[in-house]
Amino acid sequence: MSAQQVSIPTPDGAATGLLFTPEGAGPWPGIVSLTDIWGIRPATEKMAQRVADRGYAVLMPHLFWRDHPLRFDPLLKGEERGMDKIGPLLASLPAARMTQDGVAYVEFLSGRPEVEDGKLAVVGYCFAGAMALRTAAAAPDKVALAASFHGGRLVTEDENSPHLLIPRVKGALYFGHADKDPTATPAQIAVLEQALAAWGGTYESELYQGALHGWTVEGRPEIYNHAQSERHFVKLFEWLERTLEP
């Protein structure tokens, strides 16, 4: 597996990330892949390369570039991953930063020579499901698909709740929920689906039975669900084929 490290201009400075491409000559359709809370690591790199091998240029930005090295997950080895670790990471990417950075990632990938002209897809995992939705709402003419897998806090009491942005989206939306996820309760999913139905665009929202929050990513056997992770790839490729031209 190989990827090139890239520097991504943003209004706050240069973010870092990895760009994965298939073998052979491009250009290819572009995908921004937003990691879960634990960032870039071998498991997420493997996922990005798998998508790239299907014929896509995949940008995996380092979401926490302001405060942490590119691969900070190894620094947490052996430590319990409670809210004392998660809280500061979440706080470092409030809604405005998610939107600003997400648009910057889309603009950067759109301008790469490896990427075909046209709209891109944005895929978010864990907390970044909300970031994918915010990006699609902020760059509606550039995002053909925003997909969220085990996305958390898509519906909140806040006036900036991600689900309130759905009317601004022009592309398709996909939401794959874990059925055992405290960050996406049945009540929250119901509110999300009401907003999607009122929107009237192209979408799908579904449960992955027996799945826990974070089920797609290898490396944590107490959470990872191989069968449902494979299903998530099937759904992702299905939606990419529907919305992008590989």
C-alpha cells in the first residue's frame, strides 16, 4: 500500500493528509474520506486504499492537523479511550471549523491533476459523518454524495445541528447507523429521517443490525464487526457508482 503525503491549504494554515490513487494513469473521480475520531492509522489507510483500488482518487485529510502529528493514534496505545481523550478532540473541531476545513479539502482535491473534473464524494466515519454533511451543505455544487457511517451527533438540540443543513444539500445522502449506538439513538435517527423525507432529495438511511459505534474499522475487536464492515463497503461502492463516474 502506498500513498503520497500532501499539504492542503486552508484559511488557518496548511493541513496535512494522504492521497491514495489506483495503479495506472488517471484522472479518477475524487473522494474525500474523513476518518473517525482516532485519525489516520494503518486500519484507515487500508480502507482508503481499498476504495482507491476500485478506481477513485481518495484524499484522507488529517482532521486534527492543528494540534497533533499526522499519525497520533499510536500515542494512545494502551490507554483507555474515554471522554478524557475524545472530548478535547471533538472540541478542537467545532461546527465552523468542520465546515471551513471540509470545503478546503473539497477545493484541494478538485484541483488535483489526478482527479477528474466534476463533483466529488465526501465520506465520514464516526463524528466525521456530521462533517461530511456539513461539507455537502457548504459546497452543494461540488459534492455529488455525502455518506455517513456510524455517524454521531447528527441530530442535536443545538441551532447548528447537522440535520438542519439538509435543505442546502444538492447531492445524494447516505446514512448507515449502528443499531447499538448511544450517539445516534432511535429518536435521533427518526428526526433525521423526517428531515430527509421533507427535503425530497435522493437519500438512504438504514440500520446495521448488531453493530456498535465504530464497527467499520479494524483494530478494536470489541467493536469491529467484519460482516457489517463488508456490507458497508458494498453500500459505499453502490452509492459511489450511482453518483460518480468511475
